[in-house]
Amino acid sequence: MDEGVVVVLGTPDPDSTDIVAQTVTTGDPSYAGPLTGVALRLPVIHVLDERVAAQCDPDTYSAEIGVMVDALDTSAIIAATESAGT
């Protein structure tokens, strides 16, 4: 597996963040998709995470993502990403 691969999520709420993060780390938690039981163990980060913002041009990040930082429950979304074992 390519060690340089990171999954960057753009999900809008903690529940969808948790499901998608689990899917790409430990396998599909709904047991309905092709990744059921397939632990890809890919690292996951959310686009709202400060570590992503730090890697981006500040003006571009502000224009494209900035509004979502204030509109969404950023801390809960980040916590959901972290609780998926990433």
C-alpha cells in the first residue's frame, strides 16, 4: 500500500464523517457495501482540520472552505474523524 495516501473527507456532519472514516479504515460499518470487512487502514483527515488548512494557501482555503468552518460543527466532525481510529 502507498504510504503517501491520505483520505481527506469533506463530509458535513459527525455521523457521515464517522461512517466514511470507518469505511476506509476498518471496513464498511453498514455491512452493505463492497468494503464490508475490508480494513484498508487508510489515514483519514477532514478538510476542516487545522492541519489541512495549514497546508493550503490561506486565501484559497478561506474562499473555498472558510464559510464551512463557521457553519458546521467543526469540533464534532474532527472528533468523529479521530474516533474512527485514524
